Amino acid sequence: MLPFSSSDNIIKRTRSPADSTWNIKLTAGLLLGLLGILLMLNGIPLGPGVVADLRHVPIILAALQGGPVPAIVSAFVMVAARMTLFGGATFSAAAASVNLVLIAVLCGLLAGNKGATFPRFLLLNALCMICISAVLSINLNHIGQLQDIPRTLTYHWTFSLLVGTLAVYVYLHILRSHAFNLKLVESEERYRRLIASSPDATLVHSDETILFVNDKGIKLLGAVSRKEVLGRSVFDFVHPDYWKDQLRLGEAVRAGQETTDLHELKYITLDGREIFVELSISPIVYKENPAYLTTVREITDRKLTEKKLQEALAALQKLSDLDGLTGIPNRRKLDHFLSRCWSEAAAEHTPVSGILFDVDYFKSFNDTYGHQGGDEVLKCIALAAFGPLQNTRHLIARYGGEEFMVVLPAPAPKKRSASPRACAGRSNRSIFRTVYQARRAA
């Protein structure tokens, strides 16, 4: 079957008469006819003037693969070779030639357009063997060997069924393999086009060496052409501060732990820019070798927006926790701080102290000096009490009006032998003195 194997493109594309061109049909018939000639030249002699071969098998394949046209073309090619190589003036040659044409017409009409299948081949092969048996019987009777008909037909049927079935099985296997390879190539080409047109940068790398990059990846990495990227290491584009993250990610993917999660890294492009990217890595097979597909998307603008938003939220949170007049924590911050200190003290079995104080005669002061004067007094008291506490674990807040409150959690003990209650007592006594002095100054 060597001549026909060279026409694998015809085999893969010629599935029925409806979807194949005349050129393909004629070419397939010609090649299958050449195959039939090879089978005739390598036939097995069964007796004087009787040779068993499988010349009808290419005709069946031509009919199954392309309908009547390639089957008849292959038959005429074999008839021409039969007349030329073995002489065409004998009765047996004429009978064999007519039989080949008859077989081609019958197989072409019965094959339909459903393609080559093993049951359909067995059916057509049985039909062909009936025709061949009739011609063999006529030829043997013509040369006076009527007694050899049973033995010859038995040998011929056995040879045709065994060898023909094996040959067609191999043919169908090759046909399916070619069809599978064609689908694989089409699928790979389709995915290649999808990757090339992807809005995200796509890299394929093996052993950290970049083997493929799409147009978006060239632009993202700051390259001018694909040659500037191919062959380089992935780490050439990863910021040194993120090398460990890249190594950890690669090891996790190789171990089959992470394949779809998105990870944030910082890249350095060829034009010197530092960008933040979001990427995912998946193991693939690239050109029959194991590799990794990395999809990269730049998120620099998003990271900057998130940073600005966090700064704005922090500033807003700070403003929402401060009293507008005195600049010290307000009642909202006090409630939150006191709740947290209470939970910690309960868990650690440490004391929490509190001082609640107000400004004496504040209403009379307000009536005498006005609200602006009263506001200045509140600011001075807050400033005097806040100063010693701003770098400690304690908190002073405006409780409401002219009232203030100090929350004094126990400091974290430096040594296990130190008594938390004693530490809290010494710290709280110093705070009491500070608040008393502030009130006297006011």
C-alpha cells in the first residue's frame, strides 16, 4: 500500500463523493490502480494459469472512499496493466478485465457516501469474491481443470478473507490516525489564533526559557519584536523582590498544586518600566514537549487606584475617629477602643482603668467669655492631657461637652515575673497626676 500512503492528504479529505472534487477522485483512483498493479505482480500461484491476489481490495477502498468514479478509474488502470503486462488476447485475460470493471461498477453503486467502515468492506468483499469465483470457475472450465475448482476457490476465499481483512484493518487504522492528526493540527491552529488575538499577554516557556509570546505579550514586555523576548528567561522580566514568589509559583504548578489561581507579581519591562501584573500558569504540551502557559495581565493602574483608595479610606477613618474641635479621639473611637481593651483584659486577666473628668464651672465660663473662650479651654485641656498619652497604649477622648475620659489598659509585661497589676498601678498613678496637673493649669 506504499503508493497510496503517499497520498495521505487525499485520504484525509476524501470522505464521500459529495465533498470531494473530481481531481481528488481521479487522483485517488489512479493511485489505487497502481496499488492494484503491485498486488497483481505479487500474487500467489494456485495452479497452472491461476493466481490469487487482492486486486479487488483497492477497488473496494476506492468505492468506499470516493464512490463510483475512483473505483472505475482504478479498475481501468489495472485492466490496462493486465493487458500490457500479461497479454490481453487470451480468454482468461478478457474475462478478468470485464470482471474488474463489473466489480468497480457494483462497488461504486453500493458503497454510498458513508465512508470506509469495516462491516461495509466485508460486505463488498464478499460480493467481489462471488464475482471472482464465477470468473475463476469459467476460466478453469475453459482450460479443462474443472476438478480444481473447489480447491482453488477454497484457497482464494481463505487468502482473500485473511489477508484482505488484515490489509483493510491496517488501512482503516492509518485513515483514522490521519484524521485524528488532522483534527489535532486544526485544533492547535485554532488555539494558536485564539492566543495570538487574546487581549492578555500569553507566554509559553519551558525550563524558564520563553518559547512563544503573542503580540500583546511583546507590547506588555516593552519589546519591539518577538526576537527580543524569545529565548530569554522568565526571570529577566520578574522584579528581584518577587523572584521567590515566581520560584514558589513554578514549583507549585510543577507539583500540580496551583493551576488556575491568579497571582500578583511585579515585572520589569525591556524599556525599564516597573509594572504590576496578574498572572496564571498552567502546564501544557507545546510541540510535543512539556511546557507552561502563562497568561499575564497588567494591573498597574488598578494597583495605583487601590493604593489611593486605601489612603483615602485611612484618612477618612482617621477623620471619623477624631473630635472636630479638640483634635483628640471622639466618642465613637472611645467606644471602639474601650470594647477592644475590655476583651483583651478579660482574655489576659489584666486590669483596665478609666478616668472620667469634666471642666468645673464650664457653663459660667462660657456665659462670661463666650463660646469661643470655652472652646479654647477645651482645646487646652485636651492638648495638655493628650501630650503624655500619644505614644502609649492609653487613650484620651472627648466624652461629650466638657467631659473627657481616659482609658488605661495594663501595659504589656516585659517579664513574666512582673506583676501586671503593679505595672498598671504605677502607670495609672502617673496618668492621674498628669490629668490633675492639666485641670489645675486650666
